[in-house]
Amino acid sequence: MGKNGYTFSSGLPSLDGILDGVLAGDNVVWQVDDISEFHQFVEPYYRYIGKERKKLVYFRFAQHPPLIPDDFDALRYNLDPQTGFENFIVKILSVIEEQGKGIYYLFDSLSGLAVDWYSDRMLGNFFMLTCPYLFDYETVTYFVLLRNMHTALAINAIHNTAQIVIDVYRNRETTFILPIKVWKRYSETMYMLHRREGDEFTPVLNSAVLSEILSTIRQPWIDFNIDRKDPWAETFLQAQRLEEENTHDPEARVRKDNGLKKKLIKMCMTRDENLFALCDRYLEISDLISIGKRMIGTGLIGGKSVGMLLARAILMKHHEKWRDLLETHDSFFIGSDIFYTYVIHNKCWWDRYRLRKSENSLKHAGLIKEKLLHGDFPPDIIEQFREMLAYFGQSPIIVRSSSLLEDAYGNAFSGKYESVFCPNQGNPEQRLNRFITAVRTVYASTMSEDALSYRIHRGLFDRDEQMALLVQRVSGSFYDHLYFPHIAGVGYSFNPYVWNSRIDPGKGVLRLVFGLGTRAVDRHDEDYTRVVALNAPLLRPETNYDEMRKYTQRNVDILDLKEHKHDSRDFEYVVKSSGSLPVHIFASKEREMEERARELNLKNVFPWVLTFETLLTKTRFVADMEEMLSVLGVAYEHPVDIEFTVNFFTEDDYRINLLQCRPFQVSGDVQQVDLPRNISDCQIILKTKGPIIGQNMVKPLDTIIYVNPSTYGVMSMSDRYKVARVVGEAANRKGKEGSVMLVGPGRWGTTMPALGIPVSFAEIRNVAALCEVVKMHEGLVPDISLGTHFFNDLVEMNIIYIAIFPEKEGYLLDEKLLKCVPNEIGKLLPDAAALKETVFVIDTSELFSDSRVILHVNTVRQEGVLFSQKGCGGE
């Protein structure tokens, strides 16, 4: 029901539902590629008007065929735009005034007016005068506008003035609509792409389908502004002309290239020599043009974006199948120059300049970070953000860091910079504000303590670090108010986690989760991920079914669209909230539980356990992932690690979204290191049969820092944080003098002290090895670090990781020996003397007189021992 009792409709009840009604005063602008696409919306419009015996006024002025048939009862006004702007608009306004309130209107294509008047500006002026007048008379009016024909002078005026703007697309004989603006109305699916089937409109819920459709449709605002004449736009336009001239003659294009491809790579991709060579080899000029068209601003797109694009190109050149198997990418790139613009615009540049000379750089950086968190953007950048968000509609997106130094050979920056999920719900202005907050957050993370410590440690503090951004549609599907992909994870072409002799390290490994991949790289609770050795996918570290069930994933990371946040839900809740979820591909039913439930007549028993058995045995997934990692590793001439998601339509039909690819920070080859066999038990300090992560090592140790599980396990959470700070300070001091090993209970680097010791990587970056002791309180089993950002830091810094299960056969930890020698904690850190029963700083020369202590590990055999050299006859 409209104002003053008027009832209006589009003639398509399903469309009315999407728009939350057609209201009195609505000016509806349809944007199409061809006027014929408008007829399918005009016909139900005028038929409804005729059926309800309402009045339709049709303004006829364009060269295209009439929008309504001659025999339809409508008031037709034939106008001539060439009589001039003033005469034309006065005639229209007088008709509106004469007809009064509550009338339906239809206009011919507005695009013809810009042709007749030779001006987009005058088209915009016309709409800004006519639209409010129609609104005041409480009418409903249909306008149609051709895409790809108008500049921002017309488009912005029309979009800002109209009540409703709808894009119409055609893809493979199917019609889709995407509402761009619906004034003062909102629903959870309003701004999503909708597929038309008959007279029904259904939201497209899967990211793979969305990206495939939208990426094939030309978006005029993505193309270079015709008014731009700067060198950046000119270079891309030159490349575009070259591509168009030689579309059917690749050899001619190469001859005419004249270094243009290399220039484009240096302009927007990378200046790193290794990555440059890969880009030059695998990317075509057409690929680079596509990147330029999806950029906001200028500059480089950063390491994360380069890795993602390069990996996709490598796979597609390797085999045609990857064009269908990979989820279509329709990401956007915010160039590094925008970061500089933001820094300068918000008066932070001089602060960053002085940071290098500051005596307290971390404190100084904190002040800069605050300014970056609360800055603003120039209006032209805001407008481009707005247009990009209109393209994505209500699809969740993620704003990812893509700095110039990130994901290159030698520098992973794993987890050092922020990435921010945007559920992207709400009206356009709300979505814009949340997106801007996300951008600010990533920019501010360049001043985080972790990022700066990493740069200092890697000798990069004086290097120019600019932050580009990668804005991606979050891969996944809508399930009521939840959004997530079916599976996600990280993969390595080299497997440093070899817990069984059947595992071939060269075949790679996956760390797999159900839901968003954040659970695969950051563990936050007592939950587990599935580690899959690709040459033996069903092989598990657990030895029996009870252990397997215990160490399975129970919680799922999702986006909660109602709460507008990234969150976790238990697996049962997610399955019961997602009716169409193909859960059988990822989980297995626990038959004994079902049988007991039947015997006891229990209802609503949830029997599913996330084993991934069907995924690993009845789909091509394992073979595809092994091939992907192998192909990328060969192209990079280096082990690689990737991040990915997978969404399934059926067991045999799925799409892999390759989100990230970078050189895996492993140095050197895995060489055979045989452990000494003549060590007596009295010489052994600790012994492990795995897991061991890292490279083979034979290394003398000077210091062991040992955290006593029995006393640490009964501490309060706040005291455990104190222990972590003390351990960190002791590790840094001792690590600068010699080789240090950490030994302690639970997870090193956890964010939750209930799970282990919450040190940061910056605190322990100087150690040679660390050992996680599976002993603190009942039920605590430390998850291996493989796939976590903490793990990447360990491997990159050549820090060996080992785990000890003191109660299991083949493992040993001589705690009595570690406690009986002098504890240097009070001497090293006098303020920490009260923790002497918990934190032991041990000079290894005190353990065995006149003997070195050697750490000897073989990662392939998963054997490790820390022992005294005395009596062993050498190393």
C-alpha cells in the first residue's frame, strides 16, 4: 500500500518481494545492454496496469521500436528531443502536472537523449529535474538506460536521484537482475544477484556461480575513464589497442609488443626479479589489461595478489581442465598508490619517515597506527569503493593485505598483516562504511608490533613497504543466515610433517577444515584439523577409532550475516541450519550411536563426524590437489604453499578457489641424517618419534628453557601470560648469545593460555628449536602447528619443532635431570625469580660435565633425540 492509499506493482509479484514493494513515488531505472532485454520487464508492467484499470502515460521520443503495443490503452505523448532541452522538459512536466497523482509512467530509452543533446551532463540535468517531480506526484515510473554508453556525469546524477536502480544481465540465455539501489528499503537478499525462472526470481547463493556470471559481463565503470590522459591509463589503453588489433594473430602481437608487456608487469605487478620472470613467462597482455581494469587507483597490486593471479595462470597454461575446475576470480585490487595517498591525506607520512630514526620505534608506531585507524579517504576514492561494492551486491567479501614485500621468495609475512571479513549486509551506505573500516584496519596493521618486529628481524625495516589490498568475494554459499565454503585449507608441495614411513614428503600435504579456512591457519580452541598426506590420504596420526573421533573438527568458522561478523558454530548447529548441505561428502555417520539411539528410542541424535572419508576416497579432490601443488612447485622451481576453498555441487562437480600461492619458506634440500645408535639411556635428555616439523638438524645447544608442566598447569590464566613474557625475554637474550631450545607444555604461540604458552613469535624468534610436551592437564593434546601462521614463522626461521608424548612408548623426557641443575632464571632476570619453580633456564654445560648437548633430528624418519655427546664417540 503506497502513500494516500495507492497500491502499485511491477506486475511481477516475485520482483515486488525482492524490492519490498513498489511504492508511490518510485522512479525505477533499468540498466540493460540492449533495449530488447527491457521488454520482459515492461510487458508485465503494462499488463498489470491494464488489468487493474490504472492509467499509463508513455513518453515516446527514441528511435527504437515502441515499448508497448499499439493496441494497448495508454496515453502516448510523442516528443522530439531536438526541439531543445527546455521545450522537451517543459512538455513532460506539464503532462505530469495535468495528470495528477497516482499515475504509472513509462519513458523511452534515456540513452537517446544524450545522443540528441550531445551531452551526458544534460541527460543528468534532465533526470534531476524530472525524477523529483514524478516523486512529488506519487507516481511509479519506468526508465531504461543502456550500459556502456554514459560517463559519470549522467550515471551519478541518475543513481543519486532515482529510488530504484536495477541492472539486468543475460548469461547463457538466462536473465539475471542485480538491484543497485532501493531507497529506504532493505532485506537480507535484496542486493544479491537473482536468476529469473519464469516469473520467479531466485537469489544466486553460491560464489562460484556468482563470479562466473558477473565476470563475463562487461562493467563499464571498470574500463578506463575516457577523460583520463595520464601515463598510467595511456599505457593500458595502448595495450588494449594492441590486443584488439591482433586478436587473431598472436605472433603479430608479440612482434608489436615492443616491451609493453614488461612495462605493464613493472607498473602494476612486481619488481621482484624472480616473480617478474614468472609473470613474464605465464601472463599474457590480456591478463594484465584485465588486472588494470579491476584496479582502484594506481601502483602495484602487491605480493598476495600477484601470487594468486600467477598461480591461476600457471595452472591454466598447464592444462585446459583448470579453466573449468577453478572458481572464476572476480577480485579487485586497490593499488599501493592509494595507501600512499591515504597516509599523506591523513598527515602520517612524516611520522612514518621519522619512525626509522625513532629511539622507541614501537611506541612511535602505535601513535601512527591510531591515526591510520581513524583517517578518511578523498571523495574520488570513496566513489570507486561505492561502485565496487555495488558490483559485489550483498556477497560477503574479504579485504586482504597484499603488501609489496609479502609472499615473495624469502619473506612470507604470514599473519603479520590483517585481513578483514566483511559480511557485507545492510543498505549500501552501511556496507560502504564497514568496508572503509576494514581498509583502515589493514592499513593500520602495517604499524603493528608483529609486523615491525618481523621487518627488523629480516633486515627489511629500511625497505619501502607499501600496502596494496586484494578485495575478494568470499568463496562459499548462503545457508540461511550463515555463509561459508564447504571445505578450505592450506596446502604444501613439500610435506615437512612425516609421521609415518609410508608418507612421501615430495607429494605434498593438506591441512583441511570444514567451513572458512581461518580455522586451518589460526587455532583458537580445543579443536582439530585434518592433515592429509597426499600420497596416503587415509593415513592418520591417530592409531584407533576412539582417538580419531576425539581429534576431529567439531567447530566451524562461518560468517554470521545477522550479527555481521566472523564467528564459530559447532558442526551440529551448522548442519541443522543448512538444509541443502551435502554433508555426506565431508562427514561419516557413527553407526554405533545410531543403533544405540534406536534401541533407547532417542530422537534428534546427531551421528555425523567430520572424517572427510568420502571426499578423500570417492572424489577427484586428492588427485587434483596433488597435481596442483606439483605443477606450481615445478613452475616456481621451489616448494610452494597455497590457501584454497572448495565448493561442491555434486561429488563429481566442484570448484576449487585458489586464494593464495607463495614460495614455501624451506631452505635447502631434505638430506638424510642418520641418528646415532650407540647412545645410552643415561645420556638422553629427550627423545621423540614425532611429530617433527622442519628440516634435518644436527646442532649443539647452549641453553634449554624449560617450563615445568606440573606447576604451569595449575596457574591462573593471568600468571600464564606472565610466564610467557618471562620465557620470551629469556629466549631473546639467550638466543642472541647461542643456540636455545624451548621445552614446555601444550601449544607454543597459542592465543589461549589454557592450551599452552601464549608467546608471540617476536619473543622466540631467536631460538633454534622448540618442543611441545603433551602434558599439562587431562584432555589437552596440542594440535600440530602445521598450516598455522606460527608454523610458517618456525619454518621460515629454520626453527625445528618437535612434540613429546611422555606417556607413550618411544618417547622420553628426563624432567628430573632438567630440574636438578642450577636454574639461571634469577640471575638472568632478577624480577622473575619468583617463577623459579616454573621457568628453568639451563646452561647445557651443567647437565653433563665436559660434554656438549646435541640435538639430532631426522624429519623424514620422524626421529629425534637430545643427548649428551659424552661417550658417543663424536657427533
